[in-house]
Amino acid sequence: MKTTPAVGATLFAMAALWAPATPAPAQAPKPPAPNALMQIVPVSPNLEPAIPRPAQEQAAREKLAALEKRTGRKPNILVFLVDDLGYGDVGVYGGGVSVGSPTPHIDALARGGLRLTSTYSQPTCTPTRAAINTGRLPVRSGLTRPILTGDPIKKNPWADEVTAAKLLSDNGYRTAVVGKWHLGEAEGMKPVDVGYDEFFGFFMVVSEYSAYMDRRRYPELVTKPDRVKAFRSTGAIEDIVETRKGQPMKKVRPLETVDDIANCDQDFANYSADFIRRAAQDKTPFYLIHAFSKVHFDNWPAKGYQGKSPAGTPYRDAVVEVDDIVGRIMQTLKDTGQLENTLVFFTSDNGPNEDTCPDCAYTPFRRGKGTTWEGGVRVPGIAYWPGMIQAGRESDGLFDLLDLFNTSLAVGGIADKIPTDRYIDGIDQSAFLLADTGESKRQTVYMWVEYDFTALRFHEFKTHSKVLNVHNTFNDLSEATTERTGMAPWVYNLYSDPKEQLSRSTSQFEWVLIYLGKEGLRHAATFEKYPMKDIGLRKQ
Ligand code: CA
């Protein structure tokens, strides 16, 4: 399948203007010899090129080998994935007490490990989760936007995707996702269908459940029982469920009231703590994605959390609860003797949902969720592993959450199991995280909004070939358009202009445009052999 003309046009609008004359997008450009700007080298035909860092890779290999010799098994991997948490909500990123919701436990992870300042998610929930699970951009898996109840999905995206959980489960790991799934609830799309040994949580997103129970917020629906009945007739599973591979799904409790939703994350925390204890007892390495339901709207305080934050608002109380849960699960790791044998990664699946402001997430960057302005996709990224990751490190090296796929497989000792029949956009960043002076192996982050290639980050430069234009302040999702830029793409230096306020593409950064164009061409070329997928979420 060829790259569709729309995508080719999008990518090459930028490249063709600024790169040297290129005959056609069908040819992959010849890789240049590495230099200070273009540092990457090819890795294999189906893998994203990476910056070679042989010394740090050797250091990381030695650390992992020494640990395995000491413990006698592979290390655990724990990902804390918060929903819609902003870069600026966490204390060590400038939030915490200053925004009325201290985050001491998350801050402790950063102070005891590596704080990344250039971690990138996808612009919304489902795409980021798909990317972490597959190591592939959402346009390749077809999971390009949040799945909504009743969505006409015409093809199971998982039929030809491979998750990190499956590969790890097949190689001796116990794998679980706990909390929000949001990657499909039909047959073949549930967590245990795609490689997880266990799932405890719900399938959709908090706001889809609260829509039929919160009379004050959704009166058009809740005050009309016939509409509620119609809305709930889609067959969606409206319960917290528990599933284990090879066993029937168990409904744990229904989600009928706002109190039910308010206490979800407490249940999820209990399950994850139990999962960690069981894995420790069995001496089995685990891979656990703890996916909070908070702080996605609608936020209701769990028991004991109302007014617990200095701000006293539902959103800020939810941040405090999330931080407490991080502390509780970390304590479980410590109590079970797993602290020094577990790579912990803390992040958020996208930036603030500004449509819910003012009681919403905070980012110092431009705009929020749904956009590829920095506010939408630049998220907290903290790697913590006492004895393995040196405490107090900080880096602005690029880290795409896609990289968690390759990195998890490398830490689990099965980097050689990465599929070779598909394009993998992720990069193994284990050496970046583990070596004391590790640097990122990623040169470029590619940003998409659904099927539109919109922007890329290259070194400290960011360029947009399409922009999300928000027509009503704080309506990033509800009143935005995706628009082509004019003749020149918009270019910002994120060191001097982190809020992307003043493009200087032609007056100051013409010299950068050549490289940005080349990176666009290189990315476009990957779609020639490895096409995108449409599972029914694409707008016509
Ligand atoms: Ca989200």
C-alpha cells in the first residue's frame, strides 16, 4: 500500500520547500554521514534510526548483567500512567505546592532518579496508550483518537499488532495493566486478548461513565431516563472488571454512582499492590502498567480526599490522591524487597485538558490536550531505579513514550524479540536511563494529530507544517481546526521560546529548515513500505 496522497502532501509541503530538490517521495533519502546535527545512523530497515552511544550501552549492559547475577532473575518494570496530568502539576516540574497540590512522592522519584524535561506523549489518551503498547505511531496501528462508546470500529487493530506485554509474558514475565484501558472492549481487544496475563479496571474513560450519572453536569442526558437508556444500550461494559488469561471475565462492581467512580483509583491501587506482592512471592519478574483513572474529568474526591489539597478543588484533590497512591505502591515495592529490582517510570498520557479549566491540569507550555503544541504533548517523565539510575540526574534529551516499548524489552533481555515485519517507531533508551552519563538516542520526535502529520521536534527546534488553531480560548478539543501553515513552516527554538510564541522560520532559522525538511522526508519514506492503518476511527 502506498502512502496516501494526503499524507505525502502534508509531509512534503514542508520538505519540498526547504530541502534540496527531491524528485519523488517514493525513495528513502540516502542516510547522511553522522555529524553534529544529523547524528543518527540506520539500525535496521524496520527500526527508527538512532544516535549511536556505544560507551553508555556497554555501561548499561554491565549494570543489568551485574543485577541479574545478584538477584538471579530479570528486573521488574512498573509504569505509572496518569490520565491528563499536566507537565506543570508535578512539584519538580514547577507545580506541586505552587499550584495547591503537593506531590512529594512523585518528586521523590525524580530526586532519587532521572528527571526528563523533554518527554513526549501523543495528543490524546488512546493514541498514547497504543504507542506505549506497540512502539508504533498511532497512524500505524489505527488507534488515532480516543475510542468512544459505540464507535464503528470495522477492524480489530490488535489483530496484527504485538504488545510489549505479550512478548514479555511469552518470555517469563507476569504482565498486568491495572486501571483504565481505553484501547477497545470488543472481542479480541481486551487486555488479556493482546498479551496481558491480568487486567483489573474499566475499559473506557471516566467521563463516559459520569455522563449518565451526574445530573448537574449532564442534565440534557441524566434528567431524561429514555435518553439514558438509549445511551447505555450500546453494550458497553459499565463495571470494574477483573480478568486473568484463560479465565472468564469477572465483574467486580458496577459503576452506578459518582461515589463508585470516586473510589476507582483506590481499588486500582489495592490491586496493583496485591499484584506486586504475588509476583514477589512467586519470584516472577513483572511488567505492570498502573493506569490511573484520575485526573481525567470528571474528578470526584475518593473517601478522605475531599479538600485534602491546599487548593481544595476536585482536580487538585485528585492530584494529591494520585501522589499518595504512587507513594503507597512504591512502599509495597520496598516492603516486598523489589525496590532495587524494578525500573519505575512515571508519566502522563497527554497534556492538560484545557476544555475543563479552570479546575484543570497546568502546563507552562502553549495549549493543551488534543494539540501538538508543546502543552498537548510534553509530559512529565521520571525514571527511578535505586542502584541502577543515578539519583538527581536531569536531562532534556528527547524521550518519546513510544520508546517505553523498546526500552522495556531491552530491560527484560528480549530486545531481539522486536518484530521485524513492521515499522517500530520506538527506540531502545535503556542506556540513556541507566548509564550515569547517558544521553538520549533519539534525534527527532514526530507529532501527529489523527492522520495529520503536524510537527516535529529536532534538537531544541520545533517546526509545525500544520497547526492546531484554537478558536475559543481553552477549547483545544471543542473548537479547534487543523490548518496548513503558509509558505514557510513555523519554527521555534524551544530554549529561547518554550511557549512557541514567535516563529522565526525564515528570518532566523532558514539554516535549520534544511534539516527539518530532511527529517520530514525520512519519516515520510517509512510509510512507503510500512503503511498506516484505518480501523474505522478515521474521519471521512
Ligand atoms: Ca488522557
